[in-house]
Amino acid sequence: MALWLWIFSLVIGSLTLENGLFRTPPMGWLAWERFRCNIDCKNDPTNCISSEELFLDMADRLVADGWRELGYVYVNIDDCWMAARRDEQGRVTPDTARFPGGIKALADYMHSRGLKLGIYSDLGDKTCAGYPGTPLNKVELDALTFSEWGIDMVKLDGCHSTAREQYDGYSRMSRALMATGRPIAFSCSWPAYRGGLPPKVDYDLLGSICNMWRNFDDITDSWNSVLKIIDWYSIHQEVLQPIAGPGHWNDPDMLVIGNFGLSLEQARTQMALWAILAAPLLMSNDLRTISMEEREILQNRLIIQINQDRLGIQGRRVLKEQSKIEVFVRPLEWSSYAIVFFNRRVGRPFLYNCTLSRLNIRKAKLYQATDVYAGHLIRGLSTNTVFTIAIDPSGVVMWHLTPYYY
């Protein structure tokens, strides 16, 4: 190989993330929104964050209650797991009072149960909660440490770091994780600290170094927070939709279904729209106490199938009506589609009339629609068939639309 071609191949290789991971959006459980930084394990042992018992409990529930078989395999530790300072060799270590077995033992337990372990760090001297972060001179050491522990996913936050440090640090961590030889997925919070949009965010670069990334504000356990995220993604979909795909996903943040802030209708809405957005399905709730109704939403097999569609095309809002009905469409494999009819109104259910042609769906002569939540089937829909659906307030009707052959 000519010298110039060899150098060119090294440059191209260094700018392309080829770790083979997250070909579909990841699914699992993440501690942060539900448990935050509760480290009072003495007085609140079942809810203290960063206690290994919490993560063992969640792993056991993922296995016993059928989550693992549906694809929910990641158990992710967030902030506050660290000891107050690094050890004498400069390595980050867990708080031994809360993680007496160590992180490697926790990872081994996850792997023995067919699960994966994710962990958190922050680019800079401190994490968002003030624990030891990952400054630039510790990036390679931390990547190696995570690999030796058997970590499967690293989330790198951006508190207490400058724009220059972020530009250098996220790329450097990506290379360091790859250099360990262990398949470790990389979740980046970089865009959220740069306003989420070009020109401050270089999405070409981001897609070459990260498997998923946070673009916008942290979610909270409230309907207003969910709406705020939906609106931001819809307003900026022309930028965000083309950059998502197998191996690299926009992350609108955690599923808060099963907590305290959403009604059942609102929970169905979040699940449906996260599936349309090809979003990671990372729950942050208490799987030990979740209700059967909320569990059914999160375990809906057809929604999971839509979310995990191998084409990996992020859906988009195609209609925003004066009646406060919004329609989202996502193209799927085999000339199929997912459609969400979302009612932002309050009060009574709204009767909405539409046709497939208004949604620019015209590939087949006839279609059939499966109502994802209700389960019933509608056959023989032509592109110009006028259909009427009743959508509950703050709720959705979600269809899985497939060509109909008779």
C-alpha cells in the first residue's frame, strides 16, 4: 500500500466508530431519574442510589418478570457511585460501603444473568454531583479500568468541562474505549452542553465517535417535561432525524413510566413517541413496585418491535393540526409504517378524521392497521379511505400499518 493511502486509511479509521454495537436502540434500566443521588443507605437502604443491592434487585426483576426476554438487558449506574477520591494509583474506585463487592463483581453478576452493566463518568475533574470525574489526563486510565471491570456501556456527562475539553475529551474517550479491545458502547452527553444544534454541535463528528447522545434537557417525572422534549425534537426534526440510524441514536432521555408524574394515558404517549423516535428505551423506575398496567405499556411487544426496527429510521411529526392533534410517522421494514395520532387537548376524547395520503403513505394499494394498544385490526385501507379515530386527552392512538394482500 502506498504511504499516502496507508495514512489516509488511518485517518478515516480514527474518525469512524465501528464497534458493532447498538444496531438497534438499547433497552434496559437506568438509575438516575427515579433514585437520583440518594446515598443514605443507612436510613433508606432499599432506595439509596449507588447501593449494589439496588442494582442487584433491578437485575433480578429484569430476569424474573420477563423484561430481559423483551430486550431490556442494560442495568446502568449513574452518578454518585464513586469514592470521594481516586486511589493511590490514580484509579477511580467505588464507594466500598455501598459497593462492598466492587464493580467487577457486580458486572459478573449481570453477565451471569444474561444482562449488561453500564456505568457513568463525567468529563472533567468532578461529576455533576461533585464526585471524581474523568479529566483529560485520566481518560485512557478510566477506559482501561472500566474494561477490566467488565463494563458494557459508558455514559460520559459534561458538567465542569469547557467546550475545548469536550471537543478533545469525547473523541479521546471513544478511541480509548475502542483500544481496550472490549465492546463497550459509548453514550455521550456532549450535544446537551452545546445547545443541541449546529453549528455548536458537529453531528458528523458525533456520529463517528458515539453510539448515542443526549441533545436536550434532563427529563423529570412530569408531563410538562415529556411535552417539552417532544416539542424540542419535533421543532428540530430536520436536523435530528437524518443523523440517527443503526449504531448512533438521538437520546431524548429516560422513560419515566411507572413513577408518579404521568397518568396511564400520558405513559402510553411517552412509550409510543419514544418508539417513533427510535429512542433508547432506558426505564428509570422501581421495577419492584411498578403496577401491572404500567408494566403492560413498557412490555408491549409490538411497540418494542417498532422501536427495534432494523432500518433504524427515526420518525417525524408530519401533521400539526389546529385541533391540537399531531401525527407522527416512522417508516419500517417491509414497506410498513408506525403512526401515532397524539391528542394534546384536555377534556373529552377527540374524533379525528384523516387519510393515509395526507400522511404521504402511498406505496401499496391497500393497507391494514393494527391498533398497538387496543389490539384490533383494520383491513382494506386505501390511501384515500377516510378513517375516524377517537383519541383520549393527552393520549395517543398508535397504528402498525402494513401492506394488505387479499
